[in-house]
Amino acid sequence: MSDDSSIETTSPQSKLVGRAQGLYGSACQHQLAIIMSMSFVFVDGPNNGSCISLLGNNKLTIPVRKMPIVGDTGEFLLTDGYAIAQMHRADFKSGDAIVGCNVIVVY
């Protein structure tokens, strides 16, 4: 389970724009991969209160990953799209990571 900050840039001091809320678990016995069900809930700006959701296999050994947008609410109702995720920083000792995520939606 997760409830993480979504910020504008990869800087930890960047402006909070939403929350990444969902769950993930191990998806493969032979490589480092997780299955993710994540909602990005906007808490600021014109999309405040809206969310987009993704569901996909996140293979952590691939530098840039694409996952489909499968659900949405508010301003994004009936959208289609995908998310492109890329690891920027990771501290495996503390479990902290910064993952850049560019989301492309058509609505």
C-alpha cells in the first residue's frame, strides 16, 4: 500500500500537486518487477479533486517504463492514455525513491 507525494519536479522540495495512492506487489519470480494499481489524485490547481489511475507491470530493470491509464474521475472522466516512468533517485536502505512520471492523456 502506498500514499506518496506527487510533486512538480524531481526535486524533493518541489511543489506538491497531488498524491500517488494505491498498491503494488511482486509480479515475477525471475526478474525485478512489480504489478501496480495506482491513482494519482490532484490536490491543487485546475484539476483539484480529479484523479487518473494506472494498472500495469512495472519492470524495474527497464530504464523507462510505459503503463496504461485505465481509469479516471473529475476533469479526466473518460480519458485514455499512458504513463512513462523513469527512476531518478533511489535509496534502497531507507526505501525512498524519486520516480519521474510523465502522463499523456487524451480527453
